[in-house]
Amino acid sequence: MISVDLSLEQLSISLRRLPTNEKMILWRLLDAEIDRAAIAKRFAEALKSIRAAYPNANEDEVMADILQATKEVRAARHGA
């Protein structure tokens, strides 16, 4: 067995360099291990927490804020 110490950033960079077919193989391997029920539960808990913290938030205003934040993040990532 070989052990290599890589940071998450180093691993991410290496994975991005893989050819598409190898990324797809990796995706299939990881996808099989995903616990979708656990992810759904975590999402529901986060949503419940947010709703409790902001009980008077207007859904349309929240959606507008989300869209604006997404736009800003994409602009920052892509240098737009």
C-alpha cells in the first residue's frame, strides 16, 4: 500500500487535470457511495434552521438575494 499526503487543494488540482473519461469513472465510483438520504436530511435541517432564524423573511426577497449573490460569485470566479 502506498500513502501520499496531499492537501485537498492539491488533490483538487490533480483531479481537474484528469481526462474526461477518468473523471467519469471516478464520478461513478464516488456516486455509488453517496448517502442521498443523509444529504437530504442535512439539507432539511439547514433549511429549518434558516427559517427559524429568519421567520419574517419574504421568499421573493430571499430569492433575489440568492440570485444576486450567485451572480457576484460567478463574476468573481470568471473575472467578469
